[in-house]
Amino acid sequence: MATTKTTTKKAPTKKAAPRATKAAAPKAETPKAALGELAVYSMAGKEVGKVSLPPELFAAPWKADLVHQVVTAMQANLRQNRAHTKDRSEVSGGGKKPWKQKGTGQARHGSTRSPIWRHGGITFGPRSERDYSEKINKRMRHAALVSALSRKAKDGELILVDQLSFAAPKTKEAQGALLALAKAAGANKLSSKRKNAALIAFSAYQGAAVKSFRNLPNVATEETRNLNPLAVLSNTYLVIEKPEEAFKALIARGNK
């Protein structure tokens, strides 16, 4: 007899409804903190006004790798190569063959200037011809300077002075001006630190002022146009004279 197959129909499965995914909210851009104004003091330590810090110089992020590369390159460029050893062609003596080639039972030698002899030449010693200098691009140097200036302003180690002028070189007057600035700006290390307390940037060369500060072991002087990351970071505080003129000069230098 023929058997009939019975087929059972499966109930249709309901498709799961797709899960509603929450749309990611757009990230709100954090506005950059606006640069404020910084007080300008006189030599007597009195506040004579305020100056707004230009973002071109004081709004840059801290770039540690770039600053390290530029500073180490500048230190290498300042390095003086004085170590020098003489090779076998420069030492004295050794013109005569020590002994004949054969028959003595000793090893053959042609000159006492050989490096294996006492008082002979030096092999692979330091030579004065070695060059340690490294190239620094202008953009790298300026970017490192701006990063260092921004860090000084952020850490509260930037002091602005309207004018630093002396009728004659007087170290006592220079020391008094530093004490007044330290008290007015709340910079205790400016007067108490023994070394590398401050770098004073003058708007132009002033012989009397430079001579007044050069006897102080914790202060260095420089012109604003010659500021560099190495000088700025080598001192705790940066004192800038005539800030408006200084800022214009630094911005113009960066645009070249």
C-alpha cells in the first residue's frame, strides 16, 4: 500500500523589531579660554596699567617634544669641541725602525709611533674636527619660543615692566627694582633664588641698565628681539620691558 507523507507547517516566526539606538549627541566644542590682561608695573613696584596678552604668543599649547628638540639643538650649537688626541702621524719620534726585520726573535715593528707602543698615537680618540652643530628651522624655533612663552604666562612666571632705565650703572638700584617687582607681583623666588632667577628682556640695548644687572648672579639680560627658548626656560621668571613694543616685535619676527 502507498504511504502518504504528512507535512506539518511551521508557524511563521516573528522578526524581532530592530532596537532603537540613541543617536550620539554631537560633542560640544570647548571654547578656548580667553587670554586676560596682565598688570604692568613700574620700577618702584606700582601698578601703572594693564596689557592684554596676544594669542599669537601666549595661547599656544605646551609641546614638550618640540621644545626639547629645539633646546637640545641650541645647546649642541653652543658646544665647543676642545678634546683632541694625536694619531700616529702627529706624535713625535718614531722615525727610525726600532730593530731589524728578522733575526732578533722579537715581533717586527716599523715605528715607535704605533698605537700599541707607549707614547704612540691614539686610535679612535676624540678629534677637534668633529662638528656637534644641528640645524634648527625658523618655524620650529619660533613655535618652541611661543610654547615657552605660553607656559610662562600660564604658570604665572611672566612679569611686565613699563621701563627699566638707569642714569648710571648702579647695582644697588637694580637690586632694589627687583625687590620691588618681587613684592608687587608676588614672585618670591625673584629675590630669594640664588641662580637663574630671572631673564630681563629689554626693548633695546641699554648700557647702563645691562651693567646694573650684570653684577647680580641670579639675573640674566637679553634684548627682546633675541629671545629664544633656551634663555626663556633657563630662568624661572621672564621680565619684559615695554610689553606692547616687545609683543609687536616678537609677532613680526614670527611672520618673517
